[in-house]
Amino acid sequence: MAGSRTVYYSWFILGVVGLDLGEYGLLGVEASMLMTTFWSARDAWHVILHGDHSWSGLDGWIDAIRAHFGDLSREHKRAPSRLWWVLAAPSIMLFVTLPLLGLSMELKPDYRKTSEAPNMTGRNKTNFDDRSQQATLAAAHSAWSLAAPPRVPAYGIVFGKQTTPSNASIFRHFSARDNTLLLSADDIFLAPQTSAPFTGEVWGMVVRYHCKIVQELDEFIILSRRNKSIPLSQPLTSYNVDDDRIDVHYQPMNSSRNINYAAVAELGYSEERYGDTFSHYQTATQCYFNRSEGATEPYPGLAKNSTLEMALWQTATDDHPLVSPPLDPDTYNLTLESGTIADLSGAYKVPSHDQKSVIPMEAIGVQCNSSSAVGTAKVNGITSRYSNFEPTDTPITQNVFQCAPRLALAVPNFIFTGDLVTGSWSEDFFTAADAPRSIFTSMLGDSVVFVLVRSTLLQAEQLGIALARAYSSTAVQLMYDGPQGYALGRVLYDGTNSTYENVTDYRPDLVLAPGVVPPALPATLLIIWAIISSYLSIRYGFLRRWTDTLDSFSMFQFGGDLADEVKIKKMPVYSFKDLRDVEQLTKLPGLVGDMRPGFSPGHITLVSRMPANEARRTKKYV
């Protein structure tokens, strides 16, 4: 914030003048309190101790401690009186607090708020649908299949709901900047980005997605209503169950895609069309606006969770005859560790590599729920929170094939596109989950012809990771065209750059930050110091006293009044420290009071500690 340097360096000024100001304020209080019986010095020796105001400095504090613990054998106690300690307490607190105050804060590079509207890069309401669905899906598939981190570009702020607890997952795992989307998300807001934090009202997209492993058929919502296993005669077969769709994908063994591996996947999801009339061309019903004339309600938003379910059957062999020389047996791990669905065991059987038998397969399963919506929200780039989200439709495009596909429908549309090199859709799930890729090895020892060999099966947990990353990759693609889209947009200024008038920017600057000492500690000491000093000043500082402070003239006057009683035999005496062994001082009175209590005007000097000798504030003195 502005003025951080001023605040930070002000404690140096406070340290230089603060101690003197604190001491000066208490000097007048000291002179007034010495005129009361309760707070008066025990004897003249202690009055001289006050005259040197040793209670305000380190040297006096050390001497006081030594006197308190080292003078027990003396006939007269030399430790400071109660008034000395009362005056020393706030001085000690201030002396200790000032260094702690400096250690409780530090200047560090950060950002401060400006009044400027930033130029931000990312999709906005106007251009959100200004792109090809196919190109968007292809880009999302590319990033997902290569396991590219779904990073929020530029400063990389991810916003959580204002009502989300501070210890929630989003705030434990997301940082203030440079964020990569997690494997699950709870209503996070993705907004256009700039090179610094920002705050204000901005347009963006809220996404939510979660995936979990399924171990019982009844846990499925869509696949639990599946038809009996269909014949595996073609790579893709689809059918509808009520309003939901089930796609059956088959990848056989003995193919260039994986010579020793076969897989069958059933993918269940809802197409979520809305309206009464649909045709082959009305793909816009899958977008963030209502294209159909018969649409009676907006596209499914945050109020509805869209379900996607996948069951995967797999088998592989480690002794395929074309893999020659054979791979080391330790290369293979063809066991499903956990998460198999008993009711789907053997639902699909595939031919062995020699076509002489069939191999029953075990199934694993994952269920994902997601929702998304676009609209405006108030964001705070410092706290990474958003509030007041208002859903909005995007402008309808003239081209029905041109729009950004909704998150829930984009994922099932690209995850079976197939690996660009091998054409194997199963390979994408392994790479997306950071599982081992297939191995290229020579076929029958040929140095030119190679085959693709799968050495492991995909575990249920890895399938869950792959599907969750499909959602996060799609979300980044929809909002930012991927990190590469952000960088290209900044270079070409291709229309994805825009200025938001209701958003204010932050700029790099030195800001005040907590230091190594908790600020509560010096703050507490300062409060105690202020309370003690204020009370003493209000209680005693406004009372009439014989002098403003216990100054050298006062000490000279007291010495003159007591000249006949003090005979200093030890010479020379240069300072108060030289008077410590003058025993006569400990036998003389210490109350600054009235020598002539029954007469007017009176005379202020050192008198016996009796209430009758206290000076009256209304009486005149000479």
C-alpha cells in the first residue's frame, strides 16, 4: 500500500524521540508523586536517585537490579523505592517495544492497488463463442493427452467463493499466483488474467468437478442401467438409456495400437439438450447460450451436476509370440491392484492373440460430476475470493458450429479421439494419468519393424486422475485457449485482450509485511505503556507541584536546606555514584513536603514522611 516506507521507517524516528518524549512526560509526574506520603522516597539518598532520573535508562536499571540483590548486608536498603519502579516500568516497556516494533514488520516486494483499469487477456462475454467447437476440443485433447499442466496463465489467480472457509481445500492448495488446476474443484471462478493482481467486477466462468472410484455397479447412475454387453464387432457402438447415452469403445489385441493389450470402455453421460425441436445442425444447444427455438429454460448451470461414468475392461499378455526377443518378465505388471467391480467381471471377453480362446476381463470404474456457468462476479485478487456471481448467456453466434462447448459435454467428446501417433485411445488415459507409456520393441528381432507393447494395466486410481485432468484441461482451454493461447494473444493482440472499466490493477511495489516478531507482542506492550503513562499523567500530571520537574535547582535547594546535616567526609565527590557510600543521606527524610505546615507561606523541602507534612496544593510557598 502507499506509505509503506513511511510507516516502516517511522519507528526509527519514534526510537530516537520516543524514549525522550516518554521520559519527559513522566518527569513532571515524578515531581508531583514525590509530594505524596505513599509515593515519596524513603530517604534523601533515594531522592537523589530520582534526581538523576536513573529509572529512564539502561544504566540505572542495571544498577537497580544489582542494588536489589546485592545490598542485603547493608544496614540501609539501597534498592529503588516503589515510585522508582513504577516510573521505570513504562520506560522499560518502551525501551523493549521499539526494537520489537521494528522486527514485527518488514518491507518486501509485492503489489499495491492503483486506480488504473488493466488490459486483460482471456475470453470475455463478447468473444467467448468466437471459435470452432472442433478446434477447441482438439486443443483440449492435445493438452490432456500430453499431460500438460492445466495452468492458469499470466499472474494465475484462481478465485474461491467468498463463503468458502479459509481452511477449505481450495485455499490450502491454491496459492496467490501461478496456479495449476487441481484434480477436483469446488465452484472456482476463472477470470481473464493480467500480469498482476486485480480487483473489481469481471466476467468469467465458474467450474465444479469431482471424480471418484466406483467399486459397485449400483453406485453408477447411468451405467447401472446399461444393456447387456454388446458384441465387439466394431470400434464404437452407441445406444440411449432414457435421456442418457452410453458409448462402447473397443480396442482389440493384435493391432498396431497395442499388440498385446485389449480394452473395452463403456462411457455413460447425458447429452443435456434442452428445448423441443432438435436437428443434426443444432449443436449450439451444447454451448453456453440457448439456440433452439423450443428452448424453455437456460442451459444446465451450477444448479445441476452433470454426470459422466466410465467402466473400463482390460487384459494383456506378457508372452506374445511377435515380441521377440521377449522383454524381461519384470517389465510387466498386469494385475489390477484394487477397485474392480465384481458385477461387471467377465462382462466382456476378447480373443487371445492366437484366436484359439477368449479372455474374460475385469472392470474398473469412475464416476465424475461437474457443472459450469459463465457470468460476472466481484473478485479480490489479494484474498483470491469472489462473490455475487450472476450467470449470463453468451451472445448467440450466426454459425451453429461456432461456440465454446459446455464443460460437461466437451469431455466425453474428446477423450476417445485417440493418440496422435498410435491412434490408441487407451494410450491417452495412461499418459494423462502419468502412468507408464507403451514400449516400442522390435518384432521378431527385426531391426526395422517395431511393435507397440503395453507393460501395465491402468489402475482405478489412474483412471480417476485421467478423467479429472480432462475437466481441468478443458476449463483452461475454454477460458484462456490454454496457456499457449494466452501468450499468442499478448503477442498478436488478437481480440482476446480487453479492458475492464470496473476492475482496478495492482502494480509492483514495496509493501509492509509481518516480520519475525508477531505484531501482537509490541502492540500489547505499547498498550500497557500507554495505559500506565496515561493514568499517571491524568492522575498526577495536572496537580500543582513545587517545580515542573525534579531539576538541578530543586536538588540545590534541598542540599542547601540540609547542609548542616550532611557532612561529606570522603572526598572528592563528583557524581551521584560517589554519594552511594555517604551514610548521612540514608538518615535524612525523603518526602518533598512542607517544612512549615502550620504557617503561611510554607517552605518546600525534604521533610519526614508523615501525612501532616504533605504540601497543600492550594497553599502558597516560598
